[in-house]
Amino acid sequence: MSDEDRDVDIESDEDDDESGASGGYMTLAEKRAHHNALERKRRDHIKESFHSLRDSVPSLLGEKASRAQILKQATDYITFMSKKNHAHQNDIEDIKRQNGVLEQQVRALERAKAAGTFAAAQSASLDAASSSSKSSGKNYKSESESSDSEPDGKTRRKKLKT
């Protein structure tokens, strides 16, 4: 909701001063009319805010709903999105850890390739990766270990992009 939407156009006291400067005071009926106009604007602003909130909740799109239903659905949606956000943050952290392990493997393999001991370094880096994944509680399989079973019993290997 933008600042313009939040702005409630309420007449200021300057209008009262102008009417007082012309020599007359507001009558009781004028005061009541002024108050009613301000109250109507306030109610309209609240009504528009509820419509905006209703339109922000996917489960209420295009539906008529009471204010209580709007508030209940909005709190449920906020709770759901908060849990989803937390799960995504955990996934990001897990992927960062996995990325760190893979970067260590790449560096170890590059060093081994430069030194000419590629086969020994490859087994050492795989051992390090498996011990690292066990300590983090995740079971990350290497490309050669991971496969998906097809419905017909064939296995399909995942390919890494290089």
C-alpha cells in the first residue's frame, strides 16, 4: 500500500479559522456535518484497506468475505509464507554448504592434476566429501552415485554442465 493510499484527506483546522475569520462561528449543524464527513472518510479508508488486504491474499481473490474472514485468512497466509520462507532459507544454507564442499573438491582435484597424482587425490576428495556430508546430516551423492529410476526399470544418470 502506497503513502497516497494511506493518506486520509482530513480537513485541517485552517478551514475552521477561515470561517471564524469571516465573523461567524460554526453552528451545531455545521459541526455535525463536518464531523460526519470526517467519519465517512475514515470509514471509507478502512473499507479500502480491507479490500486491498483481501486482494493481497490468494485464497480470497474475487470472493466476498467479512472483515473477520479477511483478517483470519491474511494471518494464515502470513504464517504459511513465513514457514515457506524459513524452509527456503534452510535450503539455501544447505546448498551453500554443498557448494563449499564441491569447491574444495575442485581445488583438490586441480592441485592433484597439476602434481600428477590425480587418481589418489580423487579418492581422497570423495572420502572428504562423504565425511563432510555425514557430519552436516545431509547425504550428497556424487554425480556418479546419483541416478533416477525410470518407470520401466532403466536408470537415468544426471549430467553436470561444464
